[in-house]
Amino acid sequence: GLAIELKYENGVLQEGSTRGDGTVGEDITNNIKTVEAIPLSIEYKKNLVVRGEVFISKKEFEAINKLQSKNNLPLYANPRNIAAGSVRQLDPKITAVRKLDSFAYDIILGIENHTHQERHELLKKFGFKTNASNQYCKSLEEVLRFYERVKNIRNKLTYEIDGIVVIINNNAIFEKLGVVGKAPRGAIAFKFAQSQAITVIEDIKIQVGRTGAMTPVAVLKSVQISGITITRATLHNEDEIRRLGVKIGDTVIVGRAGDVIPDIIKVLPQLRTGKEKEFIMPRACPSCKTKLQKSDTEALWRCPNPRCFARQRRSFYHFVSRASFNIEGLGPKIIDRLLSEGLVQDPSDLFSLKEGDIKQLERFGEKSAENLIKSIEEKKEISLARFMYSLGIRNIGAETTIDLARHFRSLENIKNAKLQDFDEIVNIGPIVAKSVHEWFSQKDNLKFLDKLKKAGIKIKNPPKKAKGKLSGKTFVFTGTLGSIERELAKEKVRELGGNISESVSFKTSFVVVGLEPGSKVSKAKKLGVKILDEKEFLKIIK
């Protein structure tokens, strides 16, 4: 299912949201109110925040797919996709007819209690639906017995599961253990063994990415794994095809890691008939026919044509994604429809769309068109770092765009920067510098920026770099921090004027070492970089 968070004020549901990236989620309040298992009001009259899961039953999943088939529409891959897509619908009426269900499993704000078990009892008392299979286990042996029992009844359940979650019952101990990223140390997913099936590779097709990367994808003879229909699996790159020895027509073992990601585990050469065909990696882009290129430093072939339609479509997806413009309700399917109808040619055209353009599309009502245009309008103002990331420049990650934004402080400065200007930035090497410089040297890209400006995009420049006590200092983190989340630690360093780098070099001032550190420690020692443990780091940022 999809993780959700529910906020109640004075006993009334005020807000429903997805858990998102652990910090920012999507507002799905109107859609959540259509789920019968979620109470709109509760007896507890103080503020309360509840976490839970929205899902769809196997029976309802089958019914929806039967309707899709009857209407000659594509079938949904699995129940989770329907559940996630349904709560994100622009029209709550669509959510309502999907008959979603929900389990509440935690209270994170509003009530002091001593155990996780007590929270479940309170949730039931307040009218929330909780999972009847939950069990308090008093030993690890009991946990293992519970795991085996659930595994045995798994196929009899009315919904799909891929394992159990084991959580420490004592809340004080749970809190003391802290969090890694957005995952609490006091809870762990205990997944079932990978589900597998035997099928045949009917074809191998090439998927073109936004940076031109060519990814071979195996088209499989339809096979069921844990009730889910599998028709495709990634083959990653040409080297992986060679490693597996895959041929078109081969019989293979396919698995779903954690019951989610389809993967080819093994080829069964003993079942070959002699009709199998070698797959030859194309040397021209399947979309635009441009000759592919491959560098000595990576396994991927790439299409170098920036005007390639397949690349542009993927660039669209990236442009509106959560880490970029984060336009709610604008997913790949809607983008594909806008492109196929000729309503947009590049992402800047999104900001010129009108309700009338959207309403004419099949299955788009007046309200959903209004909501989409509103979502687009609300995102016309964006930070410089997010804007840079949205451009999809090769070799540029989200962390790098923060460094670029903090150093240059405006798009104009980045656009006019010479290659040597990038040398002053601690975390920017020659590869990144060249990628950025080349992108801003291309006329088509400059025209695109001009179109965005005319469409009303306003870029918020970062404030002047803090002249704090860590100015000029560069920090690298390795291992797990116990008392502070890594992202928060990075933010503290930035607030004090310091820089963050993902790799150790002669420019690094400190390497902060947590639990189970990686190879960065040995590199720091080799370069004579000062190493700090967590306690020493906390003193510095105090």
C-alpha cells in the first residue's frame, strides 16, 4: 500500500498526506475522506497525528482490472500501484469508486504512552481500523514463530503483503535508538524470501533515458509471481546481458526482490531449442536514429541528440518530479497525452496551458482540469537549486545543485561562468564543471531558459552565504549518525557557513565518522584529513 499521515484537530480530520520523502509529502485530504476505514471525526478532542497505510484488496484489484479489460484499457500491474494512484487522483470521485481500505498503525503526536501495543489499543478505541494479525511478541523466538505463521496464511489474506515489520514495543527504547535517514532503528522489515517463476524472454527492447542512456529491457512471456503479473525486467546494460548470457527466446528464472522489483536471476541454457537469437545492442538510437556513443568510463551507450523525442519525454518526467518543480497531479501518463496531442513541445509550454486545453482531453473533467492548472501555477516560483536540478544536466545531482546555487547565487552568474570559475567550488570537479558549462553554451538550451522566463518562472536566489565559524571548511560524512539525522547535520554545517562534499579529497577539512563507516575513513587517513567522531562533530556545530 501507500504510507499516509492523518492530522486531527479538536477531533476532526484536517489533513491527509502521503509520507513522501520523510519531510515533504503530497496533500491528499479530499481523497482520503472518501476511504470508509478512515474516521472523519474521533472522540479525542485534542490534536492527534496518526500514521497508517492505504491499500486495495485482491478482490477489488481483480474487479478493476476486469473493467479495464472490458473497456480495452491497459491492465494495472499490481494493487499497490492502484492504491497509490487512486489517492493521488485529481478527482476525489475516482478515488471513492476504487473502494480503498486502510490500516492505522502508529500515533506520532498527541498522546504520551509507554508502548507501541498501547498505541494500537488507543487507535482501536478512537475508531481506526487496525490489522487484526498484529501481535505482541515477548521474545525473538516468538517473532520467528509469528513470521512463519504469517508466511503460511499469506495467500489466504484478502490483501497483498511482502513480509512483516518488527518494531520495539518500549517507546522510550525506540526513541533512544534514533533514526537513519527516514528509517527508525527500532523497526525492521522482515521480508519473505524472493518469489520466483520460470518464463521466456520474448524480446529485448531499448528504453531511452533523459540523458540518452540506453537501458535494455527484457519483454517476458506473461507470468504470475505472488499474484502479480510480470511482463518486463531490466537488463541494466550490455555488460549485464553478456554476464547472464541472455538470448531472445531463452527460458529464464525471474524473481521479485522484496516482492517488488522484477529481476532476471538466471538463464536456463539446458532448455534451449536452437531457435534462440543473440541480442545485438543497437548502435543507433531507436527513437531518433542518431549514432550512439559510449565512453571508456561507463557501461552505458548513450544517444547524444538533445532533440531526441524519447529523451525529451523523459526530461519532461524529470522536470515535474518531486525533487524538481514538484507539480502535483502531473505524472507520466498525463505528460504523454499532452505530448501526443501536441499541446506541449518542451516543459516551458506547461506554464502556458489553459483549462480549455486540458478539458478537451478524454477523461478530463472541468474540476480535474482546474486542479491541474492550479498545481502548475503554484509552482512558478522555485529555488535556484531545484531549478538547476530540473534542467536534467548530466552528472548533476541534487546535492551538486545546492553547491552551485550557494556559490554563484543567480542563474545569470552560472550562465556566464567560465570553466575556471568552477575551480573555486569545493565539491565541483572537472566533469561536473564541463557538463554545466557545455549545457549553458548550447543555443537551444538558452532559448529554453528564455521561454521559461517569459512563461513567468521566478527563480529564488539563495541568501548570502553565512559568514559563520565553519566558513571555508568542507565536511564529508560516512557511517550512520546516532543522535542526529545526516541531512540535519549537513544543514547545520551549511547554516554555519561550511560546505558538504560526498567524496574525500585534499580540499576536505573534516570527515565525520558514524557507525559502520565506509572506505572514506581510510582515504581520509591517507590524505591526512582530520577525522571527527559524532561527539566531536556535535561540539563543533553547537
